[in-house]
Amino acid sequence: MAKKLSAGIVLYRRRGQGIEVLLVHPGGPFWAKKDEGAWSIPKGEYLEGEDPLTVAKLEFYEETGTEVSGPCFALTPAKQPSGKIITAWAVEGDLDPTAFRSNTFSMEWPPKSGQVQSFPEVDRVLWCDLALARKKLLIGQRVLLDELDQLVKSSG
């Protein structure tokens, strides 16, 4: 069985003495009432042989409607509790959270109703400091924040 791979972007911006990161909230009925521990970095799955940075940039665009530009700093891949490996890059940038737009997906909803509905892949985006991001982010992705914090501190 092939291992599950995902690639994403940790977009950050400097604010005062610290940084803020951009998180996305998954759309659809399953996630509608979930908050702490439910947010993610913009990311998506890819297959072995695909270029993960290209996938990460494409997924960022699909989930936010904004292209990533600027230097991309590779972070150590994070193994999720499910076994999925997330390869991520830190990119300094900005995005207006009120102007984001996400692609959509379709699913039968309500279950067993025979009705197919369309939902945004991402229903909200949020800039938050690292302390809040650690609460909001899925537990397996939190390690990316620690490495980002060290990267930014060492780069001045």
C-alpha cells in the first residue's frame, strides 16, 4: 500500500516582535462545528513522483485563491497520527482573509438522502499568533510551528 503524502505551505507574516501564520478551516458539514484542533495549513495530497512544492503551491491557490510567491524554506516533514507525511514549506507573505476564495467539492448530504451538495474545501481563513495557532491547528501539524518559529528567529 502506498503511503499517503501531503504537501503544504505555512504562510507567515511578521507582526511586532512575533509572527502570525495563516490557517484554513475545512469546509463541509463534518467540520462545521469544530474549531480547536480542527484547522490546518493549506495542503493537499500528492503521489510519489510528483513534485511536492508544485503541489503545495497549487493546493494553496485552490484553497485560498492566492498564489504563493517568494522564497520557500523547506520544513522537516511531519508524520501525522494517521501515518500521512506532510511536506511543508515556510513562505513569508500576506493575504487578506476577507478576500479568500476556495474551490469546492461535492458529496451526498445528508447521508443516504440521494442529494448531492457542493461545499467549499475551505470555509474560513485566519491569521493568528503562534500560541493561538497551536490550539487551533490539528495536533500532527503543530510541530511545523515550532520549526517555523526557530527559522524566523535565526533569520532575524
